[in-house]
Amino acid sequence: MTASPTAIDPAVTGRAAALDWVELSGYPTRRNEAWRYAPHKKLAELSFGPPVALTTSVPDLGDLIPALDGPRIVVVNGVVNTELSTMTGPTGLHLSSLLDARREQPDRLAVHFDRVKSQISDAYMALNLAFGGDGAVVRVDAGATLEVPIHIVDVEVPDETRNASCTGVVIELGAGSSATVVETRIGVGADFGGSNIRTTITIADDASLEHVLLQNVPASHMHLSNIDVTQGANSKFLARSFNLGASYGRVAYRVDLAGSRAHADLSGLFFGFGDQVLDQQINVVHSAKNCTSRQTYRGVLDDASTGIFNGGIDVLPGADGTDAEQSNKNLILSDRAEVNTQPRLEILADEVACKHGATVGQLDESAMYYMRSRGIPAVEARRLLINGFADQVVDEVSIESVRTWINQRLGHDDV
């Protein structure tokens, strides 16, 4: 019998404590609501451990990632690759590897390594805490406004010794600062493997962050992602996620609106082909008064793919004046595809405005007929309707080169 999950004592640090959690609590099963549709047998084939030296060279990143001006940190199999990285940036920005930061300023990383110890939700998060000792650290000084985006690239190259890697990312914005961070997750090769990435974001009072997540690992890989966000008063968090690659691609957000009048706007697109399973787990917690949040997610499922949207809004006691909205719209292109959508509200405060909704549908037959009657071929009409549905999310990304990269992956780079 599996023991109930037990919080790790904050005084106990390191790999042993996290592995003890796994030993006591076990791996998630279909009985866990947040993991109901995950391919557990395939997940069990992932092998995690400390990073090992890469035995093959990393190919040219080239078109695998968006072309961005500005600093870049490249992580390969859980280890920062300095040759592929550009660690210098504008005034007010401080970049380093997670490993260097642990050696030089361990107290600053308590938000990443200590805060989650009482919040570990599953064994894979615990494994990341145990083995994700390297990665990227982004710090923005108070009052700094960064005009160029910061690019964090994670590359998974399955190895005979270890087919899955763990990476840590820490993003910290000082009071009144503003920045854009793009996290691109890719992989190399057709061998089975996976990546497990945990991002911890702290946004101080009056600060603003646009965070773009691009998941496009190969179809032979699996991807697990956790993004943990804490917001101060009057802060703004804009999250744009694109869950496109992997045989199983999981993107989980936990956003805590901890300061009054904080605002979180999360939107995402998951676009499935073949037998992909693309999993969105979203939880926005309203902890303070007069905060606002928006969740807007769209899914397009073709062939025998499966989409999951499990979105929650939690309004804690005392969080009066909350204004929260949630929407999940899905387009099914095949009678073999499916989507499982579960919006959820839990309200424990007064004077709040919360609403949610979910839709699942097929291509608009009347719109198809209209375009066909105007001489547009069926294939082209179908493409235009799909593009129009997906572009509602793509167009929200502020960086043109990222929009271009996404459109190329979706097969409509001519629009």
C-alpha cells in the first residue's frame, strides 16, 4: 500500500530527502485526478539520475529554436552548455547557471529548493528536486526594464546511461522591473527519452513578466514541465504556452496571486497529431484581495491524439474582490481524437466574480460550405478554419520571430 504524501521538513535538504518522498509516496497512478490520462507504463520506462557526460555532440540548433536577439542559456541533458550560451545581457540583468548560483549564493535559491519541499505534488517533481541541480538562473534588478527577450533552451539527448534529464530554472524579477523570458524545450534523435523541467518564478511588487513556453520535443520523447509562480502586489504575469511535441507532453502551472491587485493572464495552445497525449494542468490561487486572473486555452486534436485540460481557480479565505475567468475551447478533427476538459472553481471568499466554460466541437460546416461555394478547395478551407482557431492564441505572443516559429511548426507559415 502506498503511503500518503508527506511534506519534507524544510530543515532537511538535498537529494536524499526528495528520494525519501518518492519512496514514501510512490508514483502517480490513474487514481490521481491530475494524472488520470497519463501513459503510466511509458513513464515508468524513463530513467532519472544525476547528469552524465554527453557522449555525442549537440547538433546545430539552427531552425530548431526561434531566432531571438539577446542573451541565451542552453542546457543540454540538465547541464548548462557554455559554448552554446550567451550569458551577457543588458544592464540590470544577471544570468548564471543554477550550479554556479548554488555554490556562490545558495540563500538566493531557497525559493527554488526550499519553498517547494512542502508543496511537492508528485514523484516527478521530487525527482527534479533530487537531480535537477543545474539549469538557468535569471535575475532582474528592481526598476530595470529589459527591451530584449531572454532565451532559455533545454535540449534532451537520450543516452544509453540515462534516457531522461532534469533541469531547474529560476526567474526572479525585482520590484518595478519588466522582462520577457522564452523557454524552448527541444530534443534530438529518435530514441526514447524524456525531460523533466521545473521553473520557479518570483515576481516582486509592481513587476511584469511575459513568459513564453515552447514545447516541441520529438515524438519519441516525453516531456514533464512544472511552472511555479508567486506574484507580489500590483504585479503582472503573462503566460503563453504552446504544447506541440512529445508523445506525452505535460505542462503544469501553479500561480499564486500572493499580493493585492496582482494580475495573471495565462493562455495556451495544444495541437495534437498521431497518438500524442498533450496534458495541461493549470491551477491559479487567489490568496490576496482584488486580484484578477484569466485562463484561455485552445486545443486542436487530429488523428488519434488526446488532449487534457484540467484547470482550477482557488479563491482562498480573505481574497475578496477576486475577478477570475477561465475558458477552454477545443476543435476535434478526427473521430478517433478526444479531449478531456475539466474546469474547476473553489471559492472560499465573499464578493467575487468567477466564471468558467469549456466547449468541444468540430469544424464549422456552414463556414466550410461558404468557402467551398466561393471556389476554395476543401483542403484549403479546412486549413484556413484550423489556422483561424489556433491563431487566437498565437497572435497573443508579442515577439514576431516566436510567432513565425510557431506558425512553421503548425504548418501555416505562409499566413
